[in-house]
Amino acid sequence: MGETRTELSRLGEFGLIDRIQSKFSISNQSSLKGIGDDAAIIDAGDDSLLVSTDMLLEGIHFDLSYMPLQHLGYKAVAVNVSDIAAMNGKPEQIVIGLAISNRFSLEAVDALFEGIHAACQNYKVDLVGGDTSASASGLVISITVLGRVAKDQVVKRNGAMVNDIICVTGDLGAAYIGLQVLEREKQVFLSNPEMQPDIEKYEYLVGRQLKPEARMDIIHELRERGCVPTSMIDISDGLASELLHLGKQSNVGIKIFEDKVPIDHDTYETAIEFKMDPITCALNGGEDYELLFTIKPADYEKLKNHPDIHFIGHIHNDPTQHVLVTKQETVVPITAQGWKHFKGE
Amino acid sequence: MGETRTELSRLGEFGLIDRIQSKFSISNQSSLKGIGDDAAIIDAGDDSLLVSTDMLLEGIHFDLSYMPLQHLGYKAVAVNVSDIAAMNGKPEQIVIGLAISNRFSLEAVDALFEGIHAACQNYKVDLVGGDTSASASGLVISITVLGRVAKDQVVKRNGAMVNDIICVTGDLGAAYIGLQVLEREKQVFLSNPEMQPDIEKYEYLVGRQLKPEARMDIIHELRERGCVPTSMIDISDGLASELLHLGKQSNVGIKIFEDKVPIDHDTYETAIEFKMDPITCALNGGEDYELLFTIKPADYEKLKNHPDIHFIGHIHNDPTQHVLVTKQETVVPITAQGWKHFKGE
């Protein structure tokens, strides 16, 4: 295929996306926003239509030795809904591309669709189309979600302003630690199939990995409280990576405080057990599907009593300075490990 | 996974889709039409938005030993655009899910996106989003296309009426015969890599397999001539299968004439060379991406001089009788081989 060969790992996912984006331009009037946010924005009269797609592959994004198919179906929908939530939208439709190898029975496919159905019910989303196919090896699920939001309510990544308060929902790092627990128990099982997995005490962490929820509850509550974030993104790759996206696209600086980053007690204890730094897990763990957003200082009063929204820092005016203030009050730059699939993770 | 195991091959693709559809219902007002047409229909004010998704997998839908990556990228877009054409719509946006194993270089990905870009230019479609990921084995491309059509212009599969004329564009069976040529040359090459492939004389057929076009030209011409088909579908699985879809969903009978089915001279000759019946190739070959549609008899005058629209039969009132009248004037039922991936094709 030509003379030179450049490895994809040299670019990484974001480098590849930037490269693709630079070669494509937008020409239709109805394309209001293309690549670069959690969802694209399409003109639909008074509303904006939101579109986002996510593909999950066996052996890359999930391991069926510990991921029940019902949970996988649910999660595949939830991670897409989360992208609509991140634009302050309401999800309405999904289409599913599904490739299945013949090692899957009809009963297995039914289990997968049970989970998809439960997620559709929970998030009030209609399954309106799809494509099913055989697969030469593993299971592939590709979901595209359509959402809707009034034109003046859409929230992008580029609206954060100096002095805005940085907010995060729920707690972070648990999904990543849950994955470590599952991987450890899998190794134990593989070396001795008589051993029963010991995951009861890690129920919360494992649940965060296997059964993530999109935070549509927060989107509804923000609306009820009359608060439109100035910028927003969902936390799929880790807090650090998402903070850098907001900083870059809004052209502002980020300052957060370690002692404000929400980490559950179980996450903290288990990270220590795994000889990991809890804040590193929260910053770089990924798959939390919580929301990261910024609000105007004037909106703080509307949210300050919310039990599940945490105020972790603020926006400042130097776009080259994205920093974490540690518990010891040292200031360290925020760096993203980013996406490691191409590096043979 | 439970006690019983039912093989997916017992249902086939359409059986599986029916099963999924029966378990899901539509609840959002904006979901105007769900599973069962070439695209779903979403409310967007005066317009309807059309959504369709197609997934192409290496080893199932394409073989990179004879499919250049540029062509693959182009085809992946074209087959999606064809679904929008089949609803009488105009494609406007795509999102792409892409999974790539590390055997692909950046140069290979660039070649793929060159083809995608060429198709986006040709069909005036914007790439507005996507998801890229590693793959444990082959290449997977999942494209979702959004299209638009005025509410009173949308054409579905269920509108064919008694006495309507059945029309088909272009010619049929060539893509299938092209695939046979490519497969034969691959086997020749594998048994003796010194041999040069002999595909020059099959250029048209091979081109139909590797470089299909969505018939947006026909959609524009139908509009110019003031003709809105009563029903329409694109020919991806073969004429027979698509005729049965129109018949079933419109609850009418189909009658077509073998001598009216358009088959190119090269397709005919090469089918004979491969000891295949040309009409069988046209009926069951698939991947032609031509349009099959029905028109009111009164619209015949508007289209009768069109060089690339063929009138192959008509609709009658017995929904249990879908028949082909052969050149020998015997009447045979139309049957679809349908989709064979799960049968270990």
C-alpha cells in the first residue's frame, strides 16, 4: 500500500480524528456543527437534532467472560445516550448495527436485546432501524443515537468563560477500578476454574463498569433549576482528557483541586489495594459516563445544594495552563493519557 | 446462556429483524416510521428526516485482497446513500464508526478516507461525526446516513397499488458476476502468485462490484419529471428479495416478465461462462444498488423515454401471487434466497 508506512499509534485517536477533520469540510446548510463535540448538530426547525455514534467491539471494549449480554446491550445504549446528555439534549431514537458470529445462539442475541430494550425504556428512546450481519470473529455493536434540544438550549464544548465554575457529577474512577477487579478475578478463574470469583465486596465498582447510566437525571434537573451550562462533555475517557477538551475548545485555562474531585470510598480503598493512586484513577480511568460542565458564577446558587453535583475548580484566562492543585497545595499540569487502543492495550 | 441453544441460521436475517421488531414499540412522537423501510423517518417540521445505517465487515462484506481501500470507502458511503435515495430523499450527513487493526498503516486509513471523501463530494454529504477504535482482527466500517425529504414526497415500501407499473433502473446481476470474476482470479493468484489477474475484459462487471453508485441521478430526474413513485426500495439483496418486500408491505401481488428484466450483455455472457443462469443472477445476485419502484399508470408517459428506467411488470390484487413470466411464457413463483451470512457463506 505505497512506499512508506506510518503506524496509527503515532497519531493516537485524537490525532487521527484531527487528521480526518482537516480533510473534510461542511457544505450543507443543515449541518450546524460537525466533528468535535459529543454529538453533531443538525438543523430541524426550532429544534436542533443531535447525532452521535459509538461502536463497541468484543476483545477491545468488552470481554464476554465477565460482561453479561444483557448488561452489554444496556451499556451500548447508555454510552450513546450519554453523548446526547452532554449536549443538554434529550435522546429520542437509535439505530443499531450488529455483527454476530455463529458462536452466538438466538438465546444470546435475545439476551443482548433484552438489555437494549431495558435501556430504551429507561431513557425513552425508540429503536427505529438497524443492520444485522454475520461476523467472522467477535461481536460488534454500533449504535447511532438521535437526540433533540431547543436551539437556544444546546450546550457545546466551546462555551466555557473565565471565572466559570467547573462541575462534575457523581464520582469518578470507580468504573476503571471495577474493571481491574474483573480482570483480576478472570485471571484467578483462568488459573484455577474451581475458584469462585470474589466480587461481592466490590459490587459498587463492578456495577459502575458493567452497568453505567447516562446522567439524563442531571439534564432534567438542570432544566428544572433553570441552569444552562456554558460548556459540557461526558466523561468517557477520563476527567483529565475531558478537561483538556473543554480548555482547548473554549480557549481558556483550567484549574481544579484534588480535594474536590469526587472519589467514592470503595474506589479509594480498592485503588490502594491495587497499589494505584486514587486521583490518577479518577483523572485517567475513563468509562464513568458522568457529566463535566461549567456554569456561570451566578448559577452557583441554583446548584449548590444538589447532592450529586460537585464543584471542582474554575476557568481562568490562560489557555496554556491546565492545572491540578494537589492536597499538598502543589500545582501540577493536567495531562491526558488519552486513548491507548492502538498501543496494544 | 440458558439451557436451549437455537442457531441464528434457523431464522436468517429477516427472521431476526422481525423478531427484534416485535419486541420493540415506538413511543416518541418524532419517530414517524421505525424498522421496516430502507430508512427510518423522523419528524423535522415541514421535512422528514431519514436515517439509515449499514455496517461493512472485512471477511464478510469485502475482501481487501481485491477491494482497494479507496473503493471500499466510496462504496461504504454509496450503499448508505442508496437507502436515502430509496425513500426519495436527499442525503445530507453521515457519521462513521471505524474499527481498525494495527496491521493498517496511516497510509491505508488515508486511502480509505480518500474514497469516503470522494463519495461525500459526489453525493453532497457532510461527514459530521464518528467514532474510531482499534479492532482485534479485521476492518469494520459502520456508516449512518441522515437524509431529508419534504413530508409529502417521502416514498415507502407500502404504497404500491393494483395496476401500478413496476420499474427498475440500470441493469441487474452485474455486481454479482463481477464478484465471481474477482473470486476466481483470487484463487488463480493464490495457487500461482506469478499469474497476473485477467480482469480487463470484465471491467464493467468488476466495476459494478467494486464501485457501485447510489442512483441519486434517478431521484433528481423523477423530481424534474414530476413523478413520485408509489413505493420504492433499493436493490441490495437481489431483485427477487426486494420485490417480495414491496409485495408484502403493500399487501399486493407482483407480476414481472423475464424478457423485461434488464441484464447487460457482459453480465449475460459471463454468467453463461460461469455456467449460471443470467436471470437467476439478476434475481438473486444482490449489491446492484439500483432502484426498484412502482408508479401509477398515469405517470408512465413521464418516464417512458428515460433511457435507464425499465418497466418490468405490474402490481395485481392477489398478495399471495408473486410471479415471474419466463421467456417461454411459463409462470413461476418468485422466491428469494435472501441473506446467507449465517449459513456460513
